Amino acid sequence: MGSLISRTLQILKKMLAAGRKTLLITVCVVVIIIWLGFNKKNLIIKPINNSEFRHEIITKTPIENESFVQNVQRYALNGVIAVATFDVTYASMALNLYLTSFKKLNIDNYLFIATDNLGCEKLKPFGAHCIHYMNSKKAKRASVYGSPDYNINTCLKPKIVLDSLKCGLDILLVDLDIVFFQNPLPFFTKYRDFDFISQLDPSGNSVNSGFFLVRNTIGGIRLFEEINKIIPKKPTRNDQDYVNNAVRRLGKITRIQYLPTDIFPLGNKFFNAGHRMFVGDNPCKKCVIMHNNYISSVEAKIYRFKEYGLWLVDEHLYYSDTNRKYIKYDNPVDFNVNKHGIDTTIEMELVSLKAALIIGQILNRTVILPKFHCRGAKGYKPLPGQMCHFAMHFAVRRFNYYLPALGAYRESVFLEHPLVPESTKKSISKLILIDGPVWHKPYNATSRRPDHVRIYDPKEHHISSSEIKKWFLAESAKVLSFHSLYNEFDKEEDEIRDILIKLNKAIVRSNFLQIRQ
């Protein structure tokens, strides 16, 4: 090559000396064209969406894990793949995403990426696409928003996204607390000119890092290289803080677009601002997805999914058990404000909740929780007459922590779920009422004892466990249906006292964000 260049220069000098400028220019143009032909791979002058250009970037940053590349590319479609990361403590959330979204909508270009060696074992029996990425620190319980474990887990996502980008694909990152109502991928075609398209966080003009599409472009790859560069080995914040930091730094390089919040709502807008509490409340016909965030624990997220009918996981026969028996009850009375100016409704509903759980323990029946009056739900502005679910008043994570010793409960809409056997739905007792002072004046002048119910009268004002067993232990109905349970139990009785001690630890007031755990 060197001798060829030397001879070419000698010829050019002779031509210049002979005054042949036109011929000289022609030769120079030909030489340049030939040189460009030999060196076209070194030039970056192609459109950013060109597939060859993408390949050039990727070949400069190879991935060591070849099986990861093969699997990501295997499940992609039209150059795009949806990716969701998880560990085994979030396996039920991952499974729900698969059942409610990917499987239900026949979306096949997705991949669950497990950060431990147990996660995929939970999903593969259901036919979900899943690969093992790495072994992170094993956890026995799902991490809580803001905790050190939560920060570490979320900060793995940008690394996984970058490795996925290097496979030559556009990446749709989907958090586990999301449900699709429609396939979101066609919606992104209107944003072809952007590198990074995400949900808008209500805290301001900032990215929500739980749902976004990043393109395999200079701007997209540079953004995630920058994110991974600024995340420390021991992150003190979650991934969203680092993502927004990088977006601010690379705002002129990476082209950012936010998704419309009415079509891609976050949890606060969908549930609270939308007054969606139970199955069928205010259906969002134009929503493409719903992001169940702005609630702090995974236990509370799952509970909120269940009450809105968006939970399809039947783990341990949660819905389909044909042998389990239940009790259900209502909170029919709004006690309003008493003569002392105190609103006693939620306090009376707390009495009812404890009574139901005590009966459930004595009879070995699972309690189907009621709907609660919304007044007193901290931080929430209900519609007139609206009822609320358990998580609007009480801390779900703490409640779940004590339940293994106390027995199980179910959400208020449990009997409406399609997986609950018809044999259970049809086996409901006649309405039952245990008489008590709430039905007698002057305790509450607005209430009166209902008609057409089976009424049981305790010997004392307080109910004993022996009376509960005598009245209901032989009942064959799958569901014992109580009109209400504004009843006090005999707190001096050993069996009841032991249950109450644990209940008092389990039941703690919280706001709708579940930040008081």
C-alpha cells in the first residue's frame, strides 16, 4: 500500500509540472473515490436509523455474554423487544405482567430478564420467555421503595438496557407494576425522530424510568452509557434519579419525548385522580397502559391490582381453591359525627375488621374484606358517597407480615373474580346478624336493626369464642355472609386475647401512598 501511494505522488508531481491541471483534478477525484470505497466503514455520515450504522456502534462495544445476545435477538420483532427485569421476590408481579399483558394481548416480542438464578423457574412453567442474567444478592422479601435494596435492584436496569441496546435493537423497558390495555408498541411509531420516549413523572418535567422506549441510536446509546457511568457501585438513590441526571446532561444530544399522561397514566392519576377503586370503576377506554406506582410496597401494589380486577396470579390456589371456606361482611352504616364532634365511622369499621378476623380464626375461615367508607382516608379526596378499599386506610405490608400466624384474607371483590369456582360463588349463607348495642338507640339514632336476617343474641354485650363455635362451626356454606360486625368480643378470654394482641400489631393506619408502614 505504501509503494502504491509513493508512485501515485510521483505521477501527480510530474502532471503538475507539465501543467496538466484539469487531468490532475480528475485523477485526484478518482483517487478520493477509491479511497472512500476502501474506508467507508470508518465514516459516520449515515442516518441515525440506518441498520448498518447501528451495527457499527455495537461492534465497538461487544457483549461478553453471547447467550444473552442470542436470546434478546431471538425474541425481537421488527428490531424491537420489550424487556422486564426482576428477581425471585418479584416473581408473582412478573407473572401478572405476563398474564395480563403479553399473553392476553398476544405480544411475543418480550423477554423477562432475571437477576438471580431462581426467577425464571417461577415463570417458565407458564410459557413466559425468560433468561438468567446474573446472580444478585438473594433477598427473602421484596424491597420497599427508598430502601438500600430497592436502590440496588433498580440500578441494575440501566445496565441491562445498555446491554440489550448493544444487541442492535430498540428497547421497551417495562416495570413489573404495569398492565397493558392495548399493545403499546404501535403507538411509538409516531415518535420515530426521538431517541428516548418515556412516561412523564408528576414531580415535574422529568422522566419516569419505569416505562420507556430507547432507540438504538447515537443519542439512545450515549444516554445509557452516561447513566451507567454516573451510577456508583453502591447507589444511594434509585435509577430514576440517575436517569434524569443523565437526561439533563445530554439534553442536546439525546432527543427526549414524553408520553401523554391521559393515555399512559401513572398510578396516582389512574387510581386516585381517576377515582378508580374497585372492578369496573370509571373504565379508561383510551388508556394504552396503566402504571401502578405511587404506592410504596409491592404488597400494596398487588392489593390495589386485586381490587381493580387486574391480578390474575392464582398462586397457592389463591382464587381456585375448592375446599377453602370464607366469611364476608359489610360496613353499611355511616356514623357521621357524634354529639362530641368526633367522626367515629372508621373507628367502628376497625372494630368490625377485628371482629371478622377473630371469627375467621376461630372458625378457620378466610375473611373477605369489606368496602370501607372513604372519609378519613388520609390524603385522598373521594367522590360523594364513594367507598374505599382496605389500602386507603391501613398499611398492607405490615398487615401481610402478621397474616401467616393469623390466617388469610381476600380483597373485597374476590367473589367477582373469574378464577373463583362457581361452587364457591353459589354457596353463600342467608344473611347473618349478631345483635349488639349499635342497633339499639340511643347509641346510634340513624341505624336500625335490619329485617330478613338470621339474628344471634349473645348472652353478654361481648361475644365469646364458644358462642361463635356453637352458632357457626357446623355451617356447611362455603361463604358465611354477615350483615355487619359492629361487635365487641370478650377480651378476657384467652383465645380471643391472644388473637387481639397480634391483630393490634398487624393493623396500623396508613395513607393511600402506604408510606406509614
